Amino acid sequence: MKNDSIKEKQEFENVKHFGIWINNKRKYLKINRDEYAEIDNKNHSLSKAREIYERMKQYRDSDDLFLRNLSKSYFENYLKVFQDDTLMTYTDEYCIKQQERCLINYDLNMRFFSKIKYEDFEKVIKKLKKKFKKLVETTDLSIYGKKAGIYILILDDYKQMYVGQTSDIKKRVLQHWRNKKEFFRLIFGKVETSVLSIDSFGALDTTRILVYETDNIYSQYDIEEKITDFVPKEYLLNRTKGGDRGMSESEMIINTIGTMNKRHLK
């Protein structure tokens, strides 16, 4: 009986999906509300947080009004979510409020998805394949290790897709499936407009994958942008356009804000 129990547990934890064995110890296999916004008061991006902290201190005296205002907002709002200036731990008050906000946003997104007609979503995919003829639907990710290009994760149950570009398609898709979105980053912008992150979904939420192989990094950026521009935003899980495209730091910040995909959830 004990061996049977161990076998059942192993079968539950290991699922073969698109030719890859997926283990769900670090993340659920399908998105679900009960596990979506589990409170975590540790800052798992400490080095990045400290880097931003030092940068914002420099922006205080910048000649650029945008950067000065960004620094002011940071110290008046963002910094308050930490227990102290070590930036290691979020406050209990923040964690409770953040969980409430995340669950409201989750429910709003799910309601948004439910209103989309599947036949309309399928028409978009057919038009996408017709427009970008090099897109290939794959059932086996294992052949795309160390292969560069564009990948599109399709989540049929939610009538959504995510478009990305990478130097290793297999590795990048697995990162989406295995890495749970940080508690602090579940909301991107406002509760009423934030798109759910692709990293919040489980591996089994991805039902189809399209691949467009290309080794040219600049070509990747261009193709990714053309695809995300072609697909109506109501079907996109992309929160913003990716890649720095040779931009300066301030240009990247402005680009992130300017290209943010905002949902009208209410």
C-alpha cells in the first residue's frame, strides 16, 4: 500500500506536457484561486530592489523632471511596503492588502475571460497563422533546446495567448511553467487594469504552442512586435513590450509605461 501511495504521488507530481516532464513541486500545474496569491513577506529580488533604491536616490537630483518625479513617487509610496531600509521583508499590513488586491484582480480577469467568445479567439489565431506563415505549431518542445526565435503560448480555456522571444525556446517556456510570479509583482499597474502574468498560470494551462525560428536578435524584436501589434490586446497576456532594443535606462522606463497593456476590467 505504501509503494502504491508513493507511485500515485510521483505520477501526480510528474506530467509529460509538450514532450517535457513537468514537476509541480515548485508551482501548481493549473492556475487556481486558492494558491494564486499566497502571502510571502520575503523580498526574492533583493539585489534588484537595492539597485533600484540606489538609482532612485540618484534620480532625486536629476535634471530630468520625469526621473525626479519617479524618485519622489518611489520614496513616498513604494518604499513603505518594506519593514525597514534593508528591503528584505515586506510589512504584514502590506501583505494583507496586497493579497486582497491580487484576488480582486484575479476575479476581474477571470470574469473578463469568460465574456470572450471562443470562436472569435480562434479566428484571431487562424488570421495570425495566415499572416505569419513561418509560425509552426509544435507538440514537442524538446526539439527546441538552444533554438532561438519567437514562441506563442496559447491558453484556450481563457482565450488568451502570450508572445515572447528568446535565444532558447525550450528553456524560456519551461521558465514560464516552473517559476511562480512573485507575490509583490502579481499586480502590474492598477487592480482594475492589471493583466494576469503568464507566469501565474500553470504548465497545463498552455494548450497550444506556436514557434517562429530565427537567429537574428533584431529580427526577433521586430517579429515579436509585429505579432503583438497584430493580435488585439483583449487576447494578449503580454503586460508590455519586451526587450531593451538598445534603449537607455530612462527610455526603457518610459517604454514600459507607454506600452503597458491595460485591461478595462470594470
